[in-house]
Amino acid sequence: MKRSAPIFLLILMLLPLQQVSCQDLRMLLLPKASSADSNLLFLSRGLNAIFMTDMITEMEKYFPCVGITDPVSTQYCLTELRLQSTPEFGSRDVRQIVSKIANSLTNPDFAVKYSSYINSEDLAQTTVLCANSEGEIIADFIESFPPREVFGGSTIAPVKRLMEELKKHEICPFTGTVNVEVKSERDESSSSSTPCDAGLIVTDVEIKSNSTLRWELVKESLAGASGTVTYDLKENFKTVISNSCYVCKNGTKGFAKTTETKETEAKVEGLSNESVSDGAQVSDARIRISFLDDGTYLLSVKATSEKGPMKITTEKKVDGPCTGSNENEPPDTKTKSIDLPFTAVFGPYKGTAQDKVLSQNETKDVSQGKEKTILKIDFTLTRQ
């Protein structure tokens, strides 16, 4: 439907009547108008107003999870709420609504600064800068177009371009489960020798270990996640030194076999919750989706576990000319706390921000050297 000139000129007076919607996420629009000619400033303000009305329409079409907030409309809404809270208008308790509106102004999920600059009656430029709550720039551009475009039936060029930029990002959040499992096994042995006066010193090393790390996460918002983690580790490190030139502490010389063992066992359970959001502690887990220009996306996972115990037991035995207790070291167990920070980027996988479901079930061999490591990732994420 084409816009008429009266609507274009009176749009500033009509905007404050729009209701503040209650979508899960809020986008704050911050307009600024200017012009080369002061006589055209009102036209610039009108372009900004059209920008906002087109934004509301396009956001409802492509990103229904996001509600639009602007300071002017919000001010009118707050004035109305103040009247409703007076005895003459029923003494309605509006504190919760006012708090929600105030939060949308001070802590929006997205903010858009835009400014229409009128060079002449035939040329306008709109500067647009959009960022999310973490300071990531989503769009930053200048779009030139003729002001008469507002009388057509389509969305004005700056809003069209902003929509295309938003489609490259996760605006309405994908939510669902993300499970990552990493299993590692190591069975390695080596031998080396060094000559000495009476023969050789032979060193044999055996390493056996296995570990399982499981992250069972739930993506709940644009970045926030909850869930749990489990980690189990068992490792045995054994060194046998056959020494033809062994010298005891008392000076006795001869052949001796020294066996040193180091056993490590660790168990970690639970996700750390030391991060703070809106004054409350939240899980230390973040899952984000980055959409690429070629129709694929990357899944980034960052998380930290709770601290868990790691027990390390060492022992030394000497079998030789001086096998007295002064040469041996009995088992000694020490315990320390460990946590597991986890940072990984998975993909690219086929999918776009306009898809309703993103899912993947993948098993990869990421072994290095003699340590065999199998990684599995399984996730199903859906969008509103």
C-alpha cells in the first residue's frame, strides 16, 4: 500500500501511540536527524519516522521474537502508566511494567543508531549502526536513496539493507541440546640406552591412560547455556631404569633396577556457575552460532567445569646392591583441585539464520601422535 504525503508529514505525531510490545528480546532504536538545509530538517525527521515504522513491520515478519523500543514512544507509555497508578485511574500497580520498560532502555538486547541526512529533495543518506548487548557490531553502513521512495509501496532501502545484515546473525535464538564427548586412550612404550663405565643404562618407559569428557549442555538464549559436565581420567606412567653403573648412597656400586611409578586419577562433575547476569549467578557456559556468507555456520562452545579432585600417587623401588629402605620411596599420594575450561569451534555446517532447525551428529578422529582421541558432537537447535 502506497504512503500518502499527509501520512509522511504527520508520522511523528502518530508514532507515540504505538504500544510497547512484549517479545522476549528488545531492540532499542535511537534516531537522529540532520540536513544540509535547515528547511529540510523536518523531512529528515520524517524519514527517521518511516525508518522506524518499516523496521517494526520487517522485524515482525523476519524476527518476531524481537520487540521494538524507542525513547519517544516509551516516554508516552510511561506517562500513561503514571496516570494509571494514581487513585483517579484505579491505583494500578505498574512497577513491574515500568521496570521492564526501563530495562529495555538501559539493557537492550540490540541497539540501532540511525540518522537520516537530507542533502536535497532528491538525495538522502541514512547512517545505520547496530550492535548486540555484548558490543558486537552487526551492521555498520551508509545507504543513499531518494526521499520520494517513502511514497512507494515497499520498505525503504536502509531498512532493507539492515534486514539483510540481520539475517546473517542469530537474532531470534536457536535453543536446544548440545552434547560433546571426547574419549582419549594412550598406550605407549619406549626404550633408550646410554653407555656407562660398566655397560649400559637402559631406560624403559610405559604410559597407559584413558579419559572421557562429556559436556551435556542446553542452549537457552543467544549465548547463555546450562547443563553439566563429567570427566574421568586414569593414567599410569612407569619408568624402569636398568643401570649397570649404579652407585648407592653408601658408595656401593653394581647393577640395579629402579622402578618409578606415577598414577593419576581425576574425577570432575558439574558446571561452574561463577558468572553473574542481572545480579544472579549463572552457568559458565556460552554457545553461539556464527552464520557465514556461503550458507554455512559455525557453532562456538565455551564452558568451564566445577573443580574436582585429582589424586597423584608416586612410588620408587630400587632392586640392587643396596635395597635398603633408604633407597626406596614408599607410595605418596597428593590431591589437588582441577577444573576443565573448554573452548571449541565446530563446523562449518550447512544452514542459515532463516532455518527453523539446525542439527548435526558427527564423529571425528582427532588423534595426535600415539594418543587416540575420538570426538563426538550431537546437537539439535530450533528457532522460534
